Amino acid sequence: MEVLRDLASCPALTAGSAVTIGAYDGVHLGHRAVIKEVRRRAAGLGCPTAVVTFDRHPASVVRPESAPRLLTDTEQKLELLGAAGVDYTLVLHFDEDRSHETAEDFVNEVLVGCLRARLVVVGADFHFGRDRGGNVELLRRMGPTLGFDVEGLTLVPVPGFEGPVSSTAIRSALQAGDVETAARLLGRPHEVRGAVERGDGRGGSVLGFPTANVAVPAEIQLPADGIYAGWYERPDGSTHAAAISIGRRPTFYPDGGPLMVEAYLLDFDGDLYGERAAVRFVSRLRGEERFESTDALVDQMSRDVQAARAALETA
């Protein structure tokens, strides 16, 4: 997949392209269904596929006070789009100027001017441009004059889940600690990334469970506070079973410490400081608790490790 970082890098698409547009936060099953349809239609047209997305969630500019946390950072989003078989991804910088651009100007500048769109595929409820003025109806009005067809797709359902797949539904599941439902809608376990930083130094020396403290950016959506079974991936690609804690360590900080993501790697001995880690959540073991003593906490952590091992063996 070729990544286009701005409109100055538009490729020479002599055969045009089949395009889809959106935040693509999470690149979940619904997104992948759209991409699958774009690829199918592009093959019939004999042209490449293109995704138009943004370097931040548009809501972070338009309504920052209620902007959602992200399911994926830009790096992970691009990896997932590439794995889905997209030929080009155009990542637009979203700022105040872009937020005031009309839908008509966006179509002319980006879809036609840059990507030579012959087909535009979006969700049936998709909106874009200033004041959300662009939608499927507007695209269909403009398409005949500008030389592209339009297809609006209904949102994808998942058997046993009430409602269509959406980034909002996934965030709601994560906020409830339901990482299993989130994984069903994503098509993979929810993953967060960050550098391993030094913590209080208590995990190995005091508790006997040395943990990697993963500094996840504040804009990324974490599951609810609690203990999870999951996987820890190192920069070399090796993956390790892990018991993962998300929370504020109430046993040591009764009034609430800083929110931390801590991973204890099962059957591992080594230095992880400074490396980039990817942490994936498979199942929730319990909520966060405050213990009356360090010994009581250590006993529970031993049980958590065994529960994580059992959960991952059957996952």
C-alpha cells in the first residue's frame, strides 16, 4: 500500500480509482466490509483502490470537548488498511481550515482532483464536509457531472450482537470492560501501543511480579480498569502471554494514583525498558480492587497469573 501524506503527493491515476472515505478508526469488521466491496468493484473497473482518511479524528477539531478516544493510532490504522488490501491511503491533515471546507469543495479537490475517482463507496449514513453537509445524496448529485458512480452501503451486523458494527459500539464495549465483544466487532483483540517506562520499581522487588509499564497515549481508548489476560508483543515480533492491569493501584494509592497499563509477562525474564510494546486484551479476569495488605495483593496476583494462563490456553 502506498501512503499519500498530502495533496501534493497525489499519484498519476490514469485509470482512475475506486475510493472510500472516513475516519476508519479501528478498521473494524464494518470498515473491512466496505473495503472488500471497494476492491470488488475496482477489479471490475480495472482501477486501484484508495482510502481517504485523516491524521486525527475530525471531532477532536470540530467538538474537542466530546471527541471520542481512538481505537487505533495512525500507524496501526495504516497497517490494518494495508493488510485489508488497499492500494492507496491518502492521510489528510485535519485542522480548522479543513473543518470549514464545504463538501462540494472536498469532492472536487480530493476525490476528483487528487484521486480521479470513478467510484465512491461509503456507508449509507456517511456525512462529511462543513456542518456535515455532504452525504450519499450529495455524492449522487455530483457524480454524473464529475464522472463517478456512488454506492452507499448499510452498516454490517454481527450475529448475536444487537445493532450494527461501529467504532462507537466498540468503544462502549471497552468502557464496560467487555473486551470479548470488542474483539468480535473488531475482528481481532483490541490493541494499544506505547513505550515501556520505569514505574515505582515495586513490581519485582516488593511484589515479585515485575511489570512492563506501557505508556499509552491519552487519546487512545483503554478498556475499563481491571485485570485482563492478553498478549504482549515486543519490537522483534515475539509475543508473550501476559496478565495485564489497568488502573490506579488503590492498594498503594488510596486516593488514586496515575492511570497505568502494566503487563506481567508469563515465563519471561529480561529487560523491557525503553522498547515499544503492543498489548492485546483477550479476556477480563476481574475489576480493580484495593487490598488491606501487600501479602493479600500478592496472593491475588498469583491467582490472576494462573487465571490469565488458563484463559489464554483456551483462547
